[in-house]
Amino acid sequence: MQQIATIAELARIPWKEFVYRGRPAILVQSEDEIRAFYNICTHDGGCCALIGRDLVCESHGARFNPVSGKALSAPAPMGTFLTKISVRIEMGAVFVD
């Protein structure tokens, strides 16, 4: 189990990039939900950042829902999703397996 962040950290900055199994990943707190995804845009593999209420690909501007990972706008293909990573919250800390 790998600790990624604390709940207190996410209260200050609601997203955090990390590496999971050798690939870029992102931890996001949105709408009182904490989720993690491989941070790889379904359009061209660029990384996303939380901007406003959406995850936005920094390469071409594709938008994703930060709770479900679903693509919200082109150029990401509609109906695609960022790949989820399971998180566990214990004693104020966020972990991934």
C-alpha cells in the first residue's frame, strides 16, 4: 500500500499528481469524492490538471469528469474514460494498493 496524500492536503489543493505502477496518475477531490486515475488522456496520452470542475488535458484541452473519469469534450473520443485506480482512506490518509 502506498500513501499518496492526506485529507488535509486535499483540502488545500484538491488534486495531486503521482506515479502508479510506473505510469502518471492523478488524485482528485471533487464533490466530496476522492478518486484516482491514470493521468493519460484518451485522445493522445497527455496529462490532465483539475481546472474549475473538470480534469483538462494540458495538451489539447479535452475535458473529463473528475468523479467518473468520463470524457466530456473532444478531442477525447466520446464514451471513453480515464482508467480508475482504487483508493483507500484510513486515518486521514489516502492510499493506493
